[in-house]
Amino acid sequence: MDYEKELENFLDKDLQPITNGTKNKILHVAIDHFSQRGYRGVSIRQITRDVGIKESSLYKHFQNKDEILDTIFANFEVEVVKILPSSEQIEVVATSMDIRDFLERGLQNFVNHIENVSMRKIWRIIYNELFSDQRARTIYFETIINLTIERVGAIFEQMMRLGKLPRQDARMLSAEYHYPVFSLIMEYNFLKLEGKSTKDTEKRLQDHIDFFIKAVTN
């Protein structure tokens, strides 16, 4: 397996940088296996075999397989949050950008994020584990969905105060924009994972932006 195009170094579950090469490699291998076979379909033995270490050596770095998944999810959550403007950036973003620039920048931020092979694989792990792991559900619903709607809704609200958007329920407007996007993002992820073209999905994402802007500004 080639890891050169993936996330080079991870954080531990306490969000401290991992400098140990073996520990980073364990995470790369685990992500690869979990994304292909599911968390429950992978054993510690399979992971250590591909890392090239003894099973006992893995426990110098992680207490168990569950801690490996915890660490993977922690890294994913950090990277997903980077797609969004921070709370401190809301006023600056709303002031300096119009609605089209803002939505197109958000789409580009996501594309940049998903170009990282590690992130694509972890998205697949999240989807696989939604019905069996509370951690995956929390990340998906609280971070991916709710935090996105909340942050973008706050920017819409600020744009309304500045007269860049007509006054209406900003959070509902954000939800109406994002729910089709979440569906298209799932489609985009699966196409990427299967090595298929994403051009049609990318066009529909852009068309959605165009349709949304026309609907809210006319």
C-alpha cells in the first residue's frame, strides 16, 4: 500500500502530534483495512501483519483496536472542522464575501479536503459505522451536519444584517442549502472511492449553488 499521497502524520486521540513512525503507520494501515472491510471485519493480527510488527508491539502504541478507531475519528473531526469558517471568522467572511463567493469557497474547501486519500477512506468508515457506532453517529450528525448548518447559518444571518441577503430564518436557509449538498457529497465520496468520474456530481453541486442563489436573491 502506498501512503505517500495520504495524511503523513496524525494526531493522537488527545490531539497531540504523533512523531513515532510506527504509530503513524499503524493508523494508515488500520484506515485502509477498516475502510475496505469494516471495523469489525479487521483483526489486530491483520493490521500488525501489514505494518510489519509483532502483535505485542502494537500495544506499545495503542491499548486496543478501539483506541485506534478513536484516534482515527479524532483526526477526521479535526480535518472536517477545518472546512468551515471558525466562529471568530464569521463577521469577516460575511463582510468580505458575497453569497456566491462564500458558497463556492466552501465547495472548494471540501474538494481540497476530500483529495486527501486518508480523509476519503475515513469518510467511508464513518458511513460504514453509522448504524453500529455511536461515535460515528455523533461525528456525522453533530459535526458534519449540525455544526455546518450552524456556522453557515450564522454567516447567512450576518449577511442579512449587511443587506447582502433578504431577511428570513438563517438557520433554516442553511439547512435548505445543505441537505441536498450532504446527499451529493455522499455520492461524490463513493465515486471517488470507486475510482469513477465525479464530473457530473461536481456539476450538480455547482448547479445547486446557482439555483440556491437565484432562489434566495430574487
